[in-house]
Amino acid sequence: MPPQGSRKTTAQARSQMALALSLVSEQYFFDAIKVFRHVAEEDDTLAGAALCNIGLTYLKMRLYKEAEKAFSQVIRSYPKSKLNQTHPSEERGLISAKAYLGRVHARLALDDVTGAGKDLGKLESLDSSYVVDAQEHRISFRELAAMQF
């Protein structure tokens, strides 16, 4: 994958992200992953989100090892990328926090409680990344991960 900053954001990439998310909702998981990969390869600002969505899609498919790898790539390659780059949502902060949460899920499913616990610890420094629930309360990704134990 080319280094960050070497690719351009395009309206087509945003459209492709929307298509991939639609494919996930219709349970065309492998097709969605293919589109997410294309976006990750072609668009700087959406690459972290696309890779994180690959991890989330693998979680839905119960392919936990693949999910863990996708989330690890987000954490390693896009630690400072921000959430909300495709459309306004109820998530704020860094995409790496969401990836750590996803990796906690994957590692617990793989019976790697130690690895999941380490990820929970890393989320402590990312408490400024959060979701807003239906009652408009902020819940950090760390709190969401802690609920899994």
C-alpha cells in the first residue's frame, strides 16, 4: 500500500464506500470486502475507514483471524486517522480506537484474553474517541471494549 499522502481523495471513492456499506447490509460480504480494499488502495483519507470496515465485515462473517489482521493493519498504518470521513455519524475521535475495539472482539472470539486485555489497556490513552448512544451519552471505545469482558 502506498504511503499516506500519495493518493488523492475522490468523489468516486466516497461513492465506492457507500456501495460497500450497502453490500454489507445486504450480506454480500466478499463483494463488500473487495470494494473496501479498492478504496483502501486508492484513497488516502478513506483508507483507514475502509480497512476498519474490512475488519468489521470479517467479524460479521465470524472470520476472526482475518478480522484481527485487518484491525492490526489499521492500528499500525493509520493510528492518527480520524473517524467520520465518509459522512457525519455518532462516532468521534481516532479510527485506531475503533480498530482496537474490533480487535478486542476478534481476540476474545479467538480465546486470546491476554491480547484482548492488552488492547483494552491501549484504549485508555484513546478515551477521547467515543460513540454517542441513542440517549446522547458519550461512551468511549474503551468502555465498549470493557463491556466484552
